[in-house]
Amino acid sequence: MCLLLSFILIISTLGQASYDHYRLPQALQPKHYNLRILTHLESVDRPCFSGEVEIELRVLQPTNNITLHAASRLQLNSSRTHMYYLDEDGNKTKIGVKTVERNSKYDYYILRLCKVLQRRHIYVLHMQFSADFGAGLSGYYASSYKDQNSNKTRYLSVTQFEPAYARAAFPCFDEPAFKATFNITLGHPRKYVALSNMPITKKFPMYVVKYILLLNHDYDYDDRSGRRNWLWTIFEQTLPMSSYLVCYSVNDFASITSRNGLSVAKFTTWARAPAIGQCKYAAEIAPRLLAYYERMFDIDYPLPKVDQLAVPDFSAGAMENWGLITYREAALFYAPEASSEVDKQRVANIVAHELAHQWFGNLVTMKWWNDLWLNEGFATYVATLGMQKLCSKWHAYAEESLDNILVVLNSDAYHSTRAISQSVSRASQFAEQFDPITYRKGAVIIRMMHMFIGDTTFRHGLNCYLKRHAYSNADQNDLWLSLSDAAHEFGSLPENLEVRTIMDTWTLQAGYPLITVQRDYVRNTISINQRRFLLQGMDRDNFPSKECWFVPISYTFGSMANFTATEPQVWLQCDSHGKNVPLEIRAKLRPKENQWLILNLQLTAPFRVCYDTSNWKLIIKTLQGADFRRIHTMNRAQLIIDALALSWNGHLCYKLSLDLLKYIKQELAYMPWHAALDHLSSIYRIIKQTSDFALFQRFMIDLLRPIYDYLGGMESSSRHIAHKTLINQWACRLALSDCVQRAVQYYHRWLISSDPDLVNPVPQNLRSVVYCAALRQGDEGDWNFLWQRYGNATVASERRLILQALGCTQIVCVARRYIHMIFDGNSSIRIQDISLAFGAIVRSDIGYTLAKDYFMNNFSLLTKSFESNYRDLAALLLQITQHMSSPQDYKALKTFIDSHKKFQMLNTRSVRRAIDVAQVNLLWRQKQLPELTRVLKARSIYYK
């Protein structure tokens, strides 16, 4: 009977099959894949691909089932599915297959065999498959671009397999712990180039042999067309790696090879031929960054090459596939004649991030998606180290660290937040892990750990971790063990304190602490306590705070003012039951009664600090004096964000926080301004919808005018570009007359240019400010002019910038038309840029209401555009709710979510966050805004 069934497979497709666990069984371990893909980019009907895979399996436990992943879009040829026993001499014996079953819930493909597979034996599974390229940007998909010379559409194919999309391209064990080696062969028309993780070993015409065999399997591959203009491109075998890091592409791109005497790896960067010149900077910086990481980790990059590929349609910013890193064009392109310094820094940062992944993620991979932060948090943090080393003029380490902390303190203060490491059980949850908690908070706590164990310990511990788990998988406990061993070896931690004890409190629970500091000025003691910081409306009695963190406490005071000693002087600890242990400092080195005290030097750790009123006043007195620079720049930023956040929550009166903020009129440094404006933007979003906006506008212009003048206003200069851009954006947004006037003048010069696509008189570093300010003041003709420039632009950063600026218009009918264009599948706005363009409209003065109404009234249409991707739709909703603060809008939001049952059932974190944000805004507007306006009115006589 088994012999008969091996030829006539019984296939059942079940919503819930007999094996119903979210993780694959552990009975089998894939050792090696032979994968061959035939790519039909110019198919008459639609682009598609077909292929076959042989998976060599090692049996760890006896079983008669094989369960692996194959997504529903993948069509499998059941008559060409075969199982073999492979003996020591390489001979194959066929094994019958009883039944085949598909489980759509987990994308399982389950084969029941006629024979039990024996432990330690090797077997080979052979499968054939095919699929159309889908409309999305995951799995193996098709992208396209317009040839500038012929105006014809050119096609290419590329993979995006992270987190769980390899299964949509070929049957595989699509979990990170199932590492294996891969031999990849790509079939394609001769006019295309084929790329994959490893270098090419050979190419040969498809017509040379009639039948091409992956191994010596017992059937012929049907090649009825002859394909005389097609090639097979065969690549070297990979190192052991997870399925999500497999990458291949068929394209007609041009390339540049980097000059690289720093590493043995060969660097090649690929892009559309007309745009390849924009890759020169990325090609130049990448080998230098790789060489820095080799020195830092004391481990050579193990592959012979690194390819960088710029893809026109790409959902992520970039993807670290081992040996073939893929990028969105705007993330890799830099044109010196058109891009800004900020664009250049962004390219360097993204390249640095992806190259850091070659060790954190590729060499050592997390065991499961709950520890994704081991990949992304490390890559985010290590990128700042590489940037600081190679591009010190950008001050990337300090400024990126501050930016990360700002994001964490803002996003991690809601109940809808999550722990860095948390259980995930569905593929839909994997994608939710790619958020600021994984990237930014992961980076912040790694920086904290780096600072409390010291650089020598940190590097030694990472080296041990990477070597112990090379070509394998690890979880955070493996990292803690390596770092603890190093910390005890170098005396960085007491023997009775483990890195795991400290760090688990930061990775296994959500949120972060508010550290309260109460000084006894008579006894000269300092009492320190902690509780979870939650935004207003989140921290009421029905949400008692039970969390506790091991917090490194560094501090300094007025007579010392030593902000370089960032190592912890004391620890705020938790007892054996996880409860907070209050701390009282009675050390000899304490501030006197008339001296300020500041904790968390250089923002070592992600927490807020609330001092007693007397200490706040001592700090304010120093900040308002001539020697305010005695306080470190990062701590000046910290004092601003903590004071304003505490006032937002009602823990500190606005009189005190605005007294502190007043000092900023004499502040010249970027980071305090960045911190201040980051928080003030939340107030701006709400107050601009009220009658008090004019009062706030005068207050802000009074703050901004000195720094605007100091940075040269709208004159082009080489001063700190990010700082100048930030201040000018605010100056024009608040209608500071000189800023708006100069922006309009720049724009009109461009408007009357004889060839505006070749000659743009607007200074590159001011274009983001000028375009937006000009469209705020401009008419429909100004908007149409910029839209035409978008269509003609050849520089990716310029196209990105224009898309955002187009949302700045204050003409209702134009903004409404632009919203329709964003979601029109036939427009020139790519799917990957929808969120960027939509967010620009939401932020505009008139756009919030238009965007909200369009989203809620056209939700059914949007679900079709996004292929029912509710996570991406929820992200658009979150952009809207950041501006929501009225009771009417909040009620409409709740009604909208309640009326869309699938939206509600999914209960994604983005949806919960959207509700939380709107609620927090509503409560602040009701409770704190009146106090703020009273303080502003009392001071309005001082505003110019």
C-alpha cells in the first residue's frame, strides 16, 4: 500500500492540521540545501519563478513525519516530492510518502512517511515548487524601474526573507536555529546578472545540457523551451546560516568595486546603471567600517566578499543578508551635488548598522525571535561606535545615543509597550518585534552595560561570546555569561553580582524607572527611590507599579562637576522578591546645602530623575548663569527632557520647568536643543488646534531667535547641519518672518530656472526647510512645480525629501488630492514611501483632519491596497493619533476601532498604542494645558 501511495500522494489542506505548535519539531536538523531557482521576470502573463530544493536532513530523534515550512502562495508539485535514505557511500534509497498535509495557520507542510527515520542517519528530501511574484515586498518578489533612455520598464527580482518569508520562496525549515549550508543555482536570461550570498563559481548556457541535475535524483528537469539565451549561475557553498539570511537577485544592474586594502573581503556595490555614481560614498565607507569591526571584535569577516545592492522597491531600510546586503535606494545613495550632509550621515549609519550585523545576527544568531534585540540592538549601538571612529566630525556616538534615549523615554512610557525580550508564537508577531524597543532600547541598554563594565571588559566579553557561538545560535543568557566571566576576570563587577542579575531587569520587563531624589539638607544625606514612569493617564491607582530595576547610579555636584566618571558609584537594587530597596547615600563626597546634585552622568542609563524642589532651583540657578557649561551637554539635555516630562505628568509645576527651559536662549549646543524641541513638538501638535496657539508661537519664537541668528539663519553655511536644519525647520514652521521670506526667495529662484531639473539654486542643506516653507506659503502652481520635480528627480534622497515637502501645503483641495495620489497604485509613489508621504500630510497645519477622515472613511479600500496588512495600517493610524487630543476625536477613534472587528481582534500593539497616545494627549489637554497657558500668559510681556 505504501508503494502505491508514494506515487499518488494524498494531500489535505487544513486550517488546523494535526501538528499544531508554533515551533517546528526538533526531531530533524537540516544540514544542507541544494537550491535551484528559475526566474521568469518577463513572463507574458506575470513575473514568476519555479525551482527545486534538496534538503539534507540529520535525524536527532526517530520520526516518521517531516514538518517544514511552505507558505500558501508556494505551489508544490506533489508528484515530484521524494524522500531518500542516504548511506555512507552516497547511495540513495527511496522512502515512500503516505500523505501530505498543509497547515495554513503556521505555514507547515507535513509529510507522513511509510518508514520511521532512524536517529543519526542522513536523509534527503527533494521538492519542486513554483509561484507568481506577489504584489508585496517580501519573500522572493519583483521590483522595477523606468529606463531613462528608452522610458521602458525594467524588471529585477530580489529576496527579503526576514523574519519568516523564506518559506514563501522555497520549502525550508524557516526558523533561525535551523542553520544549514546552501548551494544556490540561479537560472535567468543572459542579459541579467545573478547575485547571491557567495561568489560565483561558474556560469554556463542552459542549452549546453538537456537535463541539469541538482544531485543524482531519478527524474529529468523539463526544459521544453531550450532557453538558448538563458544561463545557469552557480554560487559557492555558504557557511552555516539561518534561512532568513539567504539572498539572491536577478537584475541588469551596474557595479563598482571598492578599493579595499583593509580587509580580505571583496566589496562590490550594485545599482541601476544611471544611478551607480550615487553609490560611491557607500562603496568607500563600507570597507573601512568592516575593517574597524574586525579589529573591534578581533574576529575576521569570514566570507570572501560583500555585495551591496540598491533595490528600487524595498520595505525595510536595509537587510543584512550574509554576503549580499540589500538596501532601499535612499539608504545607499548619496549624490554630492544634490544630497545634504544629513543624507550622507544617514547612509553611513545604515551601512555601519548592516555591517555590524555580519557578527551580531549572521555569525551568531538569536535562537528565537524573542531575542531579536541581540541582532538589532547590538547593530544599532555598534554602528555608533563605528561612525564615531571613522566620522568623528558628526559626533555620532553622543548624538545617536541621545536620540535613542529620547525615543525610548517617549515610546516606553505607555502600558502598551513591551519587554525587550518577550514570548512570540506567531509569524505575525515576529514583524511586531521590529520596533523602537528592539532597536533603540536594545542599543540604549547595551550602551549602559558598556559603561558600567568598562571598555576592556566589554570587548573581551563580546569576543568570547562571538567565538563560543560562531556559526550557531545564542540567547541573552549566553551573552550575560560571557560578559560576567569577563567582568569578574577584570574586576569590573563584584563577584557576587552577575551581569544577568542586572540586565534581566531591563530586558524581561517593560518600561523604565523614575528615580526620585530627596535630599536632607540638614543631615546632608541623599535618599534615592524608584518606581515605573508612566505617562499621564497610565499611572493611576488601578495600575500599581510593581517593577524594579537594578539601576547604576552615577552622580556629581556643584563643587566637583565631574561628568566624566560615568561608572556607577552606587547601585539601586531589588531584593530577592524583585522589590525595590531604597537607597540612602551617606558617602563623604556629597553636595553641600547650596550645591546642586545631578544623577545619571552623560545619560548612562534610560531613566528619568525627579529631584526635590530645592535641588531643581539650584540647578536652574546654575543653568541661568554664565557658567552653565559646567554641566555636561548631555546632562543639560537630560534636565530639559526630565523637567518637561514631569510637568507633562503633573509631577513638576510648569513654572519650574519653564524657568529651567529659559536658559536655552543662551545655549549654542545641538543636543539640548534637540531634546527640548523633541518634547515641545508634542505640545505643538496639540496646542496648534486651540486658541492658545498664538501665545505658544510667541513663546517659541522668543526662545528660537538667538540660536537662529547665531547659526546664520537661512544663509547657507557649514555649521552643524543637523542643528541648523532643526532650528530652521522650527523657525519657518512658527512663521519667523526672516525664515519664511528667505525660503520663499530661494524657491522662486528655482521656480524661474530655465532648467530646474539640472539647476537648483536652493542650498542642499536647506532644501528640506525651503521646500516645506515655500509650499506652506505657496499656491497650487508651486505645488505642481515640486510634484513635477519629483517625477523627474534622479537622486533618491531628493525624491524622499520632495515627497515629505509636498505634504506641507495648506491648500485643502491640493492636500486632499495628494492623499488620494499616495494610495493610488497607479501613481509614481512607491508602496515603501506611503508612510513617509502620509505622515508629512498628518503633520501639516491642515492635514491632520484630512488624513484622519480619509483613513477612517476609506479603510476598506486601504485594506485592499495593503493586502490586509493590518500592522502597517495600524502604523498609519498611530501617525494620526499623535495629533489627537479632543474628546470628539478620541470618541471617534474608539468607535472606528470597535466597528472594524478584524482590526479589533488582531489587537496589535500598534492599535493599542494608538489608543494610548490619544488618551494621554486628551488628558494633558484637559489637565495640564490650562496650567501651561497660565504660565505663558504671565510671561508674555517678555516676549518680543
